[in-house]
Amino acid sequence: MNTKTAKDLMQACQLAREITRLQPALPPGMTPLSIRMLEAIDDLSKQQEEVRGRDLSRLLHLSPPAVARTIKEMEKAGAVRKAASQKDQRGICFYLTEQGKNWLQYYVTDYYVHLSQVLHSIDEKNAQTAVQVIQVLYQAMKGDRYNE
């Protein structure tokens, strides 16, 4: 890749960052990670009886303390509730509250249906290429030690 293309690519990434700021404002106490975690809890609960912290940690590639911290914030916001495991009373499981289900519907299901309609003019293949380029760029830059 030449220098100009590298610069153009990084400027496009800055623009992409601005695009994410155009998404709907989240409720107090909720973050983009909280919304991802709502979705993860919902997905896991469709596959297994109980959703535990280690399941979320594995699925979202987060440390257990990061999961615990986010769950605590989500619990304060009224999106999830904790309960003792039915299988092992020492274990803690997580469930979406009605508020959590409503937010999942609004911020994930409904929003991405709407976004797919807004972005209808973008060819599916081009969108997939953009996703792949961003993923490769992230991996390459994550391993780069230019600033150290």
C-alpha cells in the first residue's frame, strides 16, 4: 500500500468513528458494551438454560472483571437481574429484565433493520469488503509498536 492510500484509509477510520457517534443515544448507565452484552445474554439464553459470567467472558472476549463491572452497571440501569443457579446454588446467572428486552429490541433488532434500509444503496459485497479491511487493519495496527 502506498503512503497516500494509508493516509486515506486512516482518515476514513476517523470518519467511521464519527459515524458511530450518530447512533441513537443510549439510556443512562448503558454503554455500547452493555448493548453487546444484552445481545450476548439473549443469544446464550436461547442455547442454554443458564447464562453465567464465564459464558459472557468467553463469547465477548472480555476479562471476568470487565464482565462483572458491566453487569453491575446494567443491573443498576435495570437491564439485567442476577439469580442463583438452579443447578449449583453457588453460581450466579444473568437474565434480561423487561427493560433489558425492550432496549435489546430498540437498540439492536429495530435499529439494524432501520440501518439496513438507510444503507440499501451499499452493495453487499462492498460492505463485506469494508468489514474485512477494517478487521485486517485493526489486527495489523494492534501489533504495531511504532509509538513505543
